[in-house]
Amino acid sequence: MIGGGFFVLGGRSESASIAWMPGGREFVEVKEFSVPDVVKSMSWCGENICLGIKREYMIMNSTTGVLSEIFPSGRIAPPLVVPLPSGDLLLGKDNIGVFVDQNGKLLQDGRICWSEAPASVIINKPYALARLPRHIEIRSLRAPYPLIQTIALRDVHLLLHSSNCVIAARGNSVYGLLSVSLGAQIVQLTACGEFEEALALCKLLPPEDSTLRAAKEGSIHIRYGHQLFDNGSYEEALEQFLASQVDLTYVLSLYPSIHLPKAANIAEPEMDLPDGSQLVRVYSDASDEIESSSFSQLQEPDDKSILEAKKMNHNALMALVKYLQKKRHGIIERATAEVTEEVVSDAVQDSIMSSDPYKSKISSKRRGHTHAFSIARERATILDTALLQALLLTGQSAAASELLKGPNYCDLKISEEFLKERNQFTLLLELYKCNEMHSEALKLLNQLVDESKSDHANSELTQKFRPEMIIDYLKPLCRTDPMLVLEFSTNVLESCPTETIDLYLSGNVPADLVNSYLKRHAPKLQSTYLELMLSMSANEINSNLQNELVQIYLSEVLDWYKDLSQQQQWDEKSYSATRKKLLSALDGISGYNAESLLKRLPADALYEERAVLLGKMNQHQLALSLYVHKLQLPELALAYCDRVYEAGLHQVSKSSSNIYLTLLQIYLNPQKTTKDFEQRNINPILPQNVANQKSGSAKTKASRVARKVAEIEWADDIRISPSGTDSGRSDGDGDEISGEGGPIMSNEALDLLSQRWDRINGAQALRLLPRDTKLQNLIRFLEPLLKKSSEGRRNYSVIKSLRFTENLQVKEDLHKQRRTVVKIDGESTCSRCYKRIGTSAFVVYPEGKTLVHFVCFRDSQSIKPARGTLLKKQF
């Protein structure tokens, strides 16, 4: 039947016609299609017709009549076309049934193999009944199409399907084949171990029995899972457990090596089938006996030791990992939602507590009860704890690390013991980290780093645990817990100083906090930290830290000096590593307090340090005296003068311009300067810049007092003109330096003049020299000085001549510009009134082309002549 009509096969052997009976009245022939041979079997397949013609099968399009071959039929049995409920076809080929779709294409579901070639096949879902010569054979329509039952009816010549049963006709007898109820079939198949068939039948149960069907399927899945697990099909077994929705703890109970939290209760599923009165009425008692016996056989294996060995092998654990990973998403999602709900609830309760003190007591009690009862998080803890152990037992350390790095609910105690037993220290660190146990993690990491450094360390530890790992761990903690960072970073400050300082800087840990912590807990590392800070960010380190570093250096140097002095081995020219650092720091940084350091120095030692400090206080005379007389190192005195001179080039300072003359005076009067140093060492004067902290008039007054004191003290030794010029002379120009009381250092003075002749005022230097100084000794000083002076005079003379010539040229150009000639003829007109100029007075604008009457220019007050306007009057 198609579209309200019927297909009628005509009487001719090689033709077929389509006839219609509209309205059920009569048949009318519409179309006629030719077929190659007599049709033995046929069936609709969608819009097409499948024909079994003699020895082959064909598909005919019911609209166009086009035929397409499928495949040949069998040699023994005639063609057999059987429609299936799904719309596909079952085509017989001797004792084999082949599945094809509506277009005749072979399906990949396999094929049914009958014991003999069937004469006909009836479909009674979910079975296929074949009429064979000696019996009726019943097979399942699910792959691999097993044999379900055989009915001993010989020579059945007709097999028909009705609404309630299958009718079989044999001779003069008719038999009705009634199908057993689905419930009884499910029970029987389960008892026989045909779990897949039983599950397939469960899907055929009516929709109104959905609850019973779910319970039945769950029970079958569990039984099937146990069977597969016992047979070594672990992955398939756990798939069945997953489909059964059995509790997680029940599956984990199959793995004794997996340790679970003590609070985890193993849930025993309901293994008995539902009441037989609801599903099956005939075979209820027998099925219960079969179920109980089957289940007891599954639960009590013959060889328990073999079963345990199977459960614990690698394949079983791999299957467990996949099972847990599939269940994890839903369980973790519910646990996270529960935590979020509790956070929101706590926030609401906090607001209630702040508004109503009475309700706050009740809400706090309820909060504790709610947090204690957390099923979702308990399940998440069980799952993650088991998953971590399974991953490690199967050698998947990388996956275990990813588990711990992400959100997880691993039980701390069990996981910690498990990881320690297997020396999984990297994962143990991640476990501590995810639980915010940073102190325990850092203690363990420090221990592992120390073991890696030891001579008997494991090679694996040496590769894994390095001091840099401590720094990497501490980086995220700089903002949240700086004191913890300071506590555990001291161990790596010596081994990884640069990286540790980078940690402090990148983490914005206050430098003062770091310094104070090291000062109390690790004073030996304080200088190391300050040195690295100074080398990496000299401009950012504050003056307090600079002063702290210098004080540390000075303390170490003083202790070193005391030890050598007690042993009577002190030498002013001996330098330890710390003393070199002290001198470098005194000279290179400026944030320390020079006065406080100067007070700590001994009076009869450490002259070089004293000289540097006096230089910072602008006490240049005393500093140079130390270099010359105490240290007897003129080269250091000369270097000191160079530094002061070069620094004074960028600022107005009289001391910097006369610093070389000061050194020259010290050379020429050594006893006087030595005596003066001793007096000032006993009664030190204030530095010249001590008044810089005061403002306005106080600063000016203090500087004048200091200058007057200096002039009075040195009035007998030097008289220098304040202007510093060659031509200026003071009242004491004719005075000379007396060498009374000590030898004059004439050689050093002459060397100074010859080396720095270009930085010394020649006239003033000559006034300081003794009268008996020979001119020949001054050749190295006077020769370049005079050459430079004469060369400068010549240069100035040339420049003066060039300037004079340039001035004359400018005057000549000016004269030419002023001699501009304007020609007035009869056609010249005023640019304002447009009348002829004639003999009238006129005005010429600077560009020399615009002409106006003088009267017009005067009358136009709005027009202002440009600067330098040239007015000319023509008569």
C-alpha cells in the first residue's frame, strides 16, 4: 500500500502494474513496470520496492520503475525479503540473513546464521522466528544474533504474525506461539548471564514502568560489571558500574590498595530485582531462586587470591582511572556549587549577625551544622583521593601533578602518607601548596635542597630540587605573606643572591623590612643583601640603608683593627676585603652620616677612611694633610684634588679652584699642617656644609663664620687673592713660606706644578714658592704655562681683529641699505588717494615700492609704519 492505494502484481510473468482503489471502490490501473523474471518475494522499503526474483534481489523505484541490483540470492533456498521494524530489510541467502538499508546497501551490523535455510521468517520484536523443515528457530535481532530458543514443530508450512501471537500451521493443525512476558525474560536472561540481552529487553518495557526499568537496569549493570571484572575485562566492567549509577565507594571497595578516608561508608546497592508481581507473574518464584544462586556464585569465587591479583593489576587500575575521571566532573561541580552556596549563606548570616546579636548566636550554631554535613564534598574527597592514588600506581605522575595543581578535594592525611611512602616529593609539595600549607612545603623543599647538595645525595634529587625552586615557590607569596618569604629566603640568599634580590624587588617586599629581618635573624647576610641592592638599584636604595651598609663595614674593619693591634701587627697600608669595600662605599655613595662615622674611627689609625670622611665634610686641608703626612701617599692626595676639581667644574666653588694651591701649601709647610691636623683632631671644627640644613640668613652667616675661621688659621701660611687672577695681589703678596721646623717637600711641590700646571693659578703658585727656588726647576711648570698664555694672547688678538673686520662689514652693509633710491616720475601715484605724487612730499615703505603722500600718511592714523620705516621727502 502507498499513498492510499495498493500495489497489485499482475498475472503476466514479466510485468507488474500499479493499481489504485480510490475511496475503496475499485482498482484502477495507473502504471505498469516490467521486471526481468517471476517475483518470488517482495516488500516495501520506503519509497522503493525490494524484489526477490529467482536468483537475485533488486530494488525498484516505485515512481520511475528503475531497477538496481543488490546481490544474488542463494543457490538452495528461494529469495526471501523480510521487512524489519527499523525500516531496513533482511534478505535471505540460503541459511544466512543479510541486513540492507532501504537503498539496498549492506549494513555493518553483521548477519544472522540459521541452522538451515529458512522457508520464511517472521519478526516479533526483539526476535526473528524462522520456519525450518525440522523446527522453528528463534534468534535475537541484536548482534551477534544468538540463538534464543528452538520449537520442535516439523513440517510447518505456514508461519504468520498476529497482534498477540505467532500462528504456525502444520498439516491440519494450527499452533499459537505466545511470547513470554518481558519481565520473565529479563529475569531468565540475567540468571543465565545474558546481561546484554537482558538490558536490551529492559528498553522495551513500557514507559509507565520507567522507575522499575531504571532499577532493573541498574541491578543488571552491577551484575554484569562483576562478571566482566572477574573475567579481566576491567574497563568494560567499570563502564557497567558507571551506567548503573552505583555509589562510588562500592566500586572502590573492589580495590583494597586504594585507601579511603575513614568517614567514607561503603554503600551496598540493592542487588535484588523488583517484586515479580509488577513485572512478571508466572516465573517469579523460579527467577528469585535463579538470581540468588547466580549472585552467590559471583560473590564467592573459587580462588580469592587469584581474584585479588586480577583486581590489582595494571589494567584494573587503568580502568579505575578512566572511571573516576568520567565521574569527577559532575561530583566536583556539585561540591563547588555547595561551597559557593555556603559562602553566600555565610555572607547573609554575617549581615544578620551585625544587625541582630540574638540571631547571631543561632545562625552561628546552624552554620557549624551545615558545614559539617557536606555530602557532595565528602564524595569529592573520596574521588580525588582515590584518583590520585590510582594515577601514581599506574605511573601517571604528570596527570597526578595536574590534578593537584587544579581545584581538588584530596584528603590531606591519606594523600600525604601515600606520597611520602613513594618518595613523590614533587607531588607532596603541590599537595601542600593547594592546601595553603606553605610553611610545611617550604620546610620540605629546603630539606630536599640540602639533601641534593650533600655528597650522598640521590642523583634524582639533585636534578629535581635546586635552590631556584624555593625562589619560584616564594614569588606568589610576596604580596600575601612577606614575613614567610623573608623566613625561607635567607637559606638561598647566599647560594642565589641575584635571584633572591630579584624576588624581593619583583615582589615589592619593602627593603627596610628585609633589612630589619636580616639584622635580627641573619646578620651575616645583611651586608650581602645591601651590597646586592646597591649594585642592582643604586638610585633606589634609601640613605638609611646606605648608612646601614657603611656602618656594617666599619664595624667589621674596627674588629679587624683591634685584633691586629692586640697582636701588634697593624699596618696602615694593609687592606682586607672588608676594608676595600668600606673605602669603596665611602667614596661611591653619599647617603651615610659622615660625622657619626668619623667619631667611631680611632685617632691613631685608619687615616685613609678619615681622609675620605673629611673630604665628604669639605675639610680638604685636613684630608690632604692625612694623605701627605700620615699616609705618605702623594698620589692619593693628587687624585683627591682631581676629584674635587672635576666636581667643582659643575658648580661655583672657591675651594675646588684653590684645591691644588692647598696641596702645594701642605708640601711647602709640612710641620705647620701636621700640627694643625693634630689640633683639629682633638677639637674638630664643624664642616663647611653643616649649615646647609638651615635656611636663608642662617646658612649665609654660618658659611661666613667658617670662612673667617679658615682665613685666620691659615693667614700666616698663605695669602691668596679672592679673585684668583694673575694681576691681583693681596697685602701679603711679598710674604714667603717659612720652612722652619721641618724639611720642605720641594720635589713633590714641583711635581704637582708640572703635572697640573693647567689647573693652577700661576701667579698665586709663584707667590707660595720659597725665594731660593731656582728658575731651572720651574721650567716644566712655566714653559707650558707661558706657551698657553702666549697662545691665548695670540688667539685673542686674532679674534679681536676678526671682530673688528666683521663690525666694519656690517657698517658698510647698513650704509648701503640706507642709500636706497626711489624714482618718482609723472606716472607715480599715491597708494591711498591714487593721485599723482608730482612734487608733493611722499613716504616710502620699507620694501621700497609702496608710495603715499605725506599728508595721506599723516591723516591715516590707523596705518602704523613698521619698525625701521624709512621716510624720505622729495622736493
